[in-house]
Amino acid sequence: MVQRTLAQLAKAMKDIDFAMLSTHAGDGRIGARPMSNNRDVEYDGDSYYFTTDDTVMVRDIEQNPNVGLSFQGSAGLLNQRPLFVAIEGRADLIRDKTEFEAHWNSDLERWFEQGVDTPGLVMIKVRAERAHYWDGEDEGEVGL
């Protein structure tokens, strides 16, 4: 088995746009929803996602910041092996426009027409604590 570094894993994740973000509900259930990383993919263990403060996801994070991210890369094209990455981490809710601007791109305006001035806009920052990967042959853990 080949053990990957975070830099190698980040390079492999570069073209994966969507993740499933899983949160813990107050009653113990787990909720998952697709979130775009907005091509903010210089992965160093931190991920950034935008939403609004009126979502169940935000309420879940306020109660329990422990979250999971699941990524799945393309497989089969030009004999590529699949890539699955599961991240465990902690989420912070950020409501600072200056920080929004550092991670904003124009594609986000599809969902947030007023840009960083969208009422109730929240950025979720997930700080990874552990990453598990599997590429169809090799698997491993990357501690962060």
C-alpha cells in the first residue's frame, strides 16, 4: 500500500467540485447535503462552503460542529482509478464579509444574487482533522 501525503491527496482532489457535507442533528440523526467547493481547491485541510443562516445545516453546526465531508472523483475515463475521500473535521460559521471575499467567485452568484451582501449569508469553514482515501487499490489515512 502506498501512503499518500496531504499534498498528493490535494492534487488528486483538485477536480472534485462537490462534496457531501454531513452534520449531526439534535436528535442524533445525520443529515447530508451536496455542497460546491466553488473551485476553492488549494486543499490544505480547510474547506469553504457558502449557505444562508436559515438552513437546518447551520442549526446543526451551531449545536455540534463535528462534520464529515465525502468526495468522489471520476473513474473509468482513460483508465482512471476511482477516488473516494472521507474527511472528519470541525466546522466554523463565518459571517464576516472580508472573509467571504477571500473565497468568493462569480459562479456563486447563481445561488446568491447579491454576492457577499446577500442577507443571511454564511460561510462554513471545515477544518479537517482526519482524511481517509481509497483509489480502487490503495487506501490510507492522512492525519491533519
